[in-house]
Amino acid sequence: MTTTIPISGDAPRTRALVLGGGGPVGRAWQTGLATGFAEGTIDLSGADLIVGTSAGAIVGAEIALGHDMKNALPAPTAATAMTAPSPPSKTMQEILLAISRLSSSPNPEEDLRKIAQTALAADTPSEEAALNRSNLTGVTGQHWPSNLTVTSINTATGVRQIWDSTSGVELARALAASSALPGVWPPITVGENRYMDGGIYSALNADVAKGHQRVVVISCFNLAPTPESAPNSASSGRSLREVEMLRSGGSTVEIIAPDDSFLRLTNNGAMMLNPALETEAFRLGREQALSELTKVGALWAI
């Protein structure tokens, strides 16, 4: 089900960083975390592998490129006043329902193709607008970092696609595809195909880090076990299975998931698309990093 392109280079694959999807609010929180870690002298850019999905793909690229993360978040505008987002459209509700069925589907590729068809038909901005949005300006025209991989989904086949520096795809285009959330941004053309958000396949795609000795996994959503009826139960269940797969394969894994303050801010992840929350999300991420320094530093410095 996965098209994997080998990572270039012969260096030992010892440390991996996994950055999951989470919309603009999740991106701000992860950016805050990265800023706090850098201030605590933990250099995440030194990972042998960075796996980025959706918002995590953009943050991962900025980390891998060595950007000053406290300057990586677009400045808030008057349009991002602290207001509740609009209710999900009918198209988005259909997509969310389809995503919730994926983990128990006997034919996930077929379900992904159906989601892709909805994404292709949705009324969204143009691909040009998607490629020129503000959260990609810092990486446009930049080279592919050798330790970065990003995930996406082929809309024609429903197969997960993993891109890296050997793939021949412009970095910003791959990031736009990885973060092309159906119903919000259009699938992005790469070659003869179009690709949508890798977070539809998995919020983390942590299995891509298989084989690495030490893995830091950053999830924008709560990974605590939830009742089967909970909206995020399928996604969190899949993420937990991916982490367990890493551990069973011999990896030492540290998980960073949102603390109570971030969960309250986002209504337990329900408001991740509200850009009005970005500034506060960044602050909370930066603060949380300080409480995670000992745990992450111990793993990263081994």
C-alpha cells in the first residue's frame, strides 16, 4: 500500500523525528515546541530522518533547513481575530466520516480513492493559490534537506507516497501536496498525478521511521486511548499501533502529545483549523518544550 523511496546516504540511521498533521494550529504548536527545544540546546535538525505529515511536513522542512523557528510562524493578521471557525461544510463532514472508517476498512485504498474523488470535486482555492500560501514562503525555492521525508496520497490509486531528496519533486510542491487537506486545499499535481494530504492515511505515519534506534514522535492530537465512539478514536488507535510497531522493532520511542492547556485551547483537537489560535498555540508549544527538555534531551543525546 506504500510507495517508499529509500533515503539517500550511508550514515547510520540512529535518530528519527516524526511530526504529525494538525492544521495551522498544530503547525503553530509544533513550531513553538521546536523553538523551545532549540532554546534548550536540543537540535532537532540533527535527526538522521525527519518524517513530516501535513502541517508536520512544513515544520519538518523548516527544522531540517535550519530555520530560526521562532521566526517561522506567519505573523497574525486582522483576519485572525479570536472567533470560532465556521461549522464544517457538508463536504468536510463527509470527508471526516470517511476518514473515521478507514482504520477498520477491509479495503482502505478504495476508501482513500473515494475521499480523493470528493477532494478533487470540492470547491477550493486553485493549486496556484495553494502553492503560494504564506506558510510555504519560507521553503519556496529551497533545496531538499537530505534527512527529510514527507507523506502524501496518490488520488488515483489511494496509495501512500513518500517523497525525499531523491524524488525529483520541488520541496514546496511536495509540502503543498502533503498538506492538501480535502475540502480546504486542492490536491496538488506532481508529474501526471495529483496528491492529497498524507494525514488522511495516518496522522503520524510513524511507521516510516522503522529501523531507527531512537525516535521522537510529536503528535498534535491526544493519543490516550479513547472510547470507540469518540471522534478521534480511529486516528489515535492507528497512531498508537504505529508507535507500538516501532517499539516492537527495537526502537526507543518518546511521544510528545498536547498537554491539557493545548487540549483546552483547541477543544480537544476540534478547532485545529482556526488560525485565530495560532499565536497562543505557539506560546503553549514553547512552554511545553521546557517541560519536555529532560525527557527528550536524554534520548537525543545518547
